Amino acid sequence: MIDTIATYNKKSKEFANKFNTIGTNLRNGEIKKVFEMANIKNPLVVELGCANGRDSEEIMKYTNNFIGMDASEELLKIARQRNPQAKFVLSTFDDFVFPENIGIVFAFACLLHADKDSVKSVFKKVSDSMSKGGIFYISLKLGEYQKVIQEDEFGVRVFYLYTPDLIKELAETFEVVNTEFYEFPGTKWFMMIFRK
């Protein structure tokens, strides 16, 4: 994880520009759908792996009760400039302290940097902190579980591939309410929505 965080810190501006051009319409639609499913007025929302705050900006159109978390200090600087009214926390998945009575958690393409033990721990912590009926949204790269080390123009990053069946197993107490598959860009992805 340390190499991955270092890569995001070193190339934060490049990553921010890349993130700004990928899948905005898809994400905005998913955010709207999740808020409709949760049906909670001004819910406490946690966005894991919020990166440069692109999706945070859209989420805050639906709530003013928001916390964004990321392990990259440099990406968080960009997120704070973009969303000065938001609360952002520098943390890893393993160290993040979840607040009580969360209504919604978003994890857009970020838990793919965590191994299955860490993902299982995140589900447990979200379950312990989330209000009954709360919604947890995740998106991940699709494939049989394995660790992938990617080295490209950005640097070295570690990813893990997952299947919906493995994620359902790791989610334990959550109910799966939606699973969808998509290809983007040249990579197979899936998203799952859980209800506590």
C-alpha cells in the first residue's frame, strides 16, 4: 500500500486530471440512485478513497453532512481546494475511525487497493457504525481474486481483483440490493449496493 500512496502523492495533479475525465456521468447517476435508495434526509455520508474530491462535489449536492477520506495527502489538498466546505480526513482504510450513525458510504474504485482481509474489516467497521437501513456502495475491478502490481507512466500501484461472490462473502451481515457489471475503459468492473 505504501508504494501506491507514494505514487498518488507524487503524481497527484496528473491523477486529478485523469479522474476528472473518467466516468463522470456514470458516477453522478450512481450517486443520485444511492441517495434515492437510502431515502434519508441530509444523511451522514462517508466517501472512502475520495481522491481529488470530484465525486465529493456531487455528493454534497444531496447532503451537507459529509466526510471524505483518502490516504494521499496531495490528492486531499486538491479535494480541499475544490470543496472548501467539506470535511476531509487523511487516513488509510485500516486506520480510519468511522463516525456513528452513517447513512451512506461510497467506495468508488478505491477498495481495489485493499486485500480481502482489509476489505472484510472495512465492511465490519461500516456495519458497526451505520444506521439500520443505511446504504454501502462499492465499485471494483472484476476478476478472480488476485494481487496485481501495475507499473505505468504514473508509477507503481497495487490492485486486487474481486468477484461479486467474494465481496458478498466478505460483507457478511449486509443485504445485497443491486449488482451491475460494466466495462470501462478496457477494464471489466462491477458495482454492488448493500443495505444494512
